[in-house]
Amino acid sequence: MIKAKLLALLLPACIIIGGCTAQTDPAQDTSANTTSAEPAQDTATNEASAPAEPTKGYTVVDPSSTGLPAPVVEALQKTALTPPPADTPAPKQATLLFTTSKGKIKVQLNGEEAPLQVKSFVYLSKKGFYNGTIFHRYADLLEGSGMSGKGRIIQGGDPLTKNESLQQYWGAGGPGYEVPREHNKLTHEAFVIAAARSQDPDSAGSQFYFTVDPVPFLDEGDGYTVFGKVLSGKDVVEKLRANDKLEKVEVLSETPAKKK
């Protein structure tokens, strides 16, 4: 019963936390005002297994096909990017620095376990895509389950959050393409970074979330792609709330993938 309740709590919000092919219902999006919690982190980023072999690639999304209002579609068209070049390999590992209104967070991405997601995140970061965006959702995914306060996440990465007049639709934006689900050994422990998506497992985009607590049920079934972990600044992650700003994301270093 608890598991069913958890999924019921999560799925409506997932429509707003992911990529954007599915039509979103702003009435379901409590992301901008939610005072809840966050999913958890990954300890499995320590030793990477053999490089994953993606069976799917990026999918270009036409914002006009989402059913969103014209002003939202126009905003998404202005920020849309082409997917990362196919001939650019994902780094084996990448270290990024998130500068937020609450402080700095250093993150290590695992390109061996989630090559498509890591390649995309590094690509968007270098383009300055995340600079100036807002963390639009703070939620406790276990709220109402009898375990409140133990399933917290903080979510951001939506380009629509740069436009305050579109706040009603924050959580519906993406980069103009979608990233498929990547199954790997990384799990939702505390202080991991994972890809937000809609109900379609292959609909991740630019949106991501940090976990504050372990939320293992997010690994079940189609689940969500964990693609890295917080190295430092965990106290900052704990302080972040909806409407805090992600001032910029910098790529500090990249470890090239081994040539086959």
C-alpha cells in the first residue's frame, strides 16, 4: 500500500519534471510552491562498470506538438538546441561546479554508467543552458506515506524558469530533445543527481534533481536515470528550496572515455 501511495505521489509531478513530448497539466504542478523533499543519492559511482552501450539515441522534440500555450511554445523554441553531436564521445567522468544562490556544489558525473545523459549534461552546461535558471520544485516524495521528511528532492534545469511570466508552466520545459532512460548500477541514495522526466521513461531532457535522502523506489521498474553524485556542498543541497537560483554550471574537468 505504501509503495502504491508513493508512486501516486510521484507520477503527477513527473509530468512536470521531465522532457516535454507529453502534454503537461499546470494544475498538477505544485513545483514552484511545494515545501517538500528530495530523492536520494548514489554511492555506486565509485567504480564504474564497462561502458554502457546505449540502444537508443536522442530524440528531437517539436515544442508545438506538446499542446502547451503559444507563449510557452515560443519560449521553448527560442532556447531549443540540437542534440549533442553524434561523433562526440561521452566523457568517462566529468566534474562540474554548480554555483547557486545558497552556495556551491561540486558534482561528479559518471559517463560510463549513463553516457547519453552525461554527454547531454556536459554539452548543455558548456552552452550556458543552465545559467540563470531556477530550482522550481522542492518536494518530499514520501509525504503522506507515514515516512514524511525522508524522501526529499530539489529539482531544476527548466529553461522556462528564466521567464517569471511563465511561472505557471515551470517544470514543462526542456532543451529541444529528449534523452532515453539508461539502466545502470547507480541507485537513488542520498546526494545523487538524476534525470527528471515525464511518464515516458525515454523523455528526460535538461531537468535534473538532487536527492537529499535515499529514495530506492525510484530505481524500480523503468525508474529514473541516476548519472552522478555530489562530491561537496551537500549542506548547500540541503538548503536549496523552490525559487532559489542556479547562477551557473561550470565544467571543471573531463576524463576521456577509453578508446575501443
